[in-house]
Amino acid sequence: MKVLSTLILATAGAVMLAGSSFAAEPTKDSLATVQENISDGKAVLVDVREQREWDSGHLEEARLLPLSDLRSDIDASSLKKRLPDDRIIYTHCKAGVRSCYAADILEKHGYEVRALKPGYQQLLDAGFRKAK
């Protein structure tokens, strides 16, 4: 019995480690740099939260592209219609986790992506404007 529980714990740990290795690391860009790049047209901000979260409040500068859409095997031509491929893509979510997963998916499609660690509320607190 002890061997079985050890095996289960080891398997669960391996799965958790493997799952976490597939997410991109958060950007080291400061929020001031992020805002500057967006206002200068060098970057776009992508909100990867779900539609219901977006509807309850979102950033003025953001575009909605839910992580669930990205995970549903979205093709390159559909992405090109929604995101420019000649600018930096900053991803954000509620707490900084989904933004890293979305960044990983977008990077695999050839985008220059930088995931933001601060979540929606932290971005508002840092001076990003809420859409009206």
C-alpha cells in the first residue's frame, strides 16, 4: 500500500512539473515600458480571460482573445485576422497564469509574445485605463 501511494504521489508530481514547463515565463518588461510600447504602436495588449470576465470589465487598450479559443486548435489564418504579426503581443489575464499559457501558444505560431504577470486589477492599479 505504501508503494502504491508513493507511486501515485510521484506520478502526480511529474505531471505537475511537465504541465508547468509548457507555459512561457512572464516578461521582465516594466509596466511603464509595456504602456509605452502600446501607446507607440509597437505592441498590442491581448486579454486572454473568458468573455464573461471581459464583459465585467476590461482594459481600454486590450483586445479579447480567450485562452479557450487559443487552446481549441486555432489556425494561423484565423490568428492573423485577430492579431498583427509585426508587433509585440503582451498577454494578460486575471492573475498571470493564463497569460503565460497563451504566450506559449502564440509563440508557437511565430508571434513575439510577452506574458504579463500582473493581473487585470493590478494593471488598473498601475494606471492602465478601464474601458467604458
